[in-house]
Amino acid sequence: MFFIYRGANHQFLDVLKQPIKWIIKQPNQIDWDHELFIVKQTLLSLTAEQRKSAEYWATGELTAKISSLLYELAEKYQLGTPSCARMLGYYHAAINDTCVMSW
């Protein structure tokens, strides 16, 4: 991993090698009916534009969409090839850390 490290006893450490203190609820402590209610209420309150945006980000490969967005930003702000490569490297390293930790 790049930004997150695994320490002794399989403990995750941040970039400064400090233990990450996770605050994660046990699944049996979550009121799933209430969470579903919130999701349904949110869906009912979405504007057409918000729904379109949600559908865009929910379909297709997310990393491909963000990579193309990063290329557009690199062109807009006239980043040189080394800076663009560094930006993409950091982004993909962060995605790698996320996938290693969540899968």
C-alpha cells in the first residue's frame, strides 16, 4: 500500500505511521429500517439534475471517469507531463489502498 501501512498485529497505520482509530458500528447496532427510510426520502427529494448526476457516477468504471477528469484538469491548468504523471500516480495509489483495505 502507498498511503496506508500495515503495522504489527495487522494494524493499519496512516502516512505518518500512526495507528488509525476506526469508528465502525457493529452491523447489529445499526437501525437498517431507519437507514432505508433515509435513502427513500433522499431519492424522493432529488431534482432531475441530481438524479442524472447520480446515474452518471453510478454506471461504468469509476476510475476511468476520474482518470479522464484528471487529464482534463491537467490540460486546463497546463500541467506538464511529469506533473500529470505524478497526479495520476497519487490517484491510482489511493485507489489501490482503498481496494486492498476493502476487499
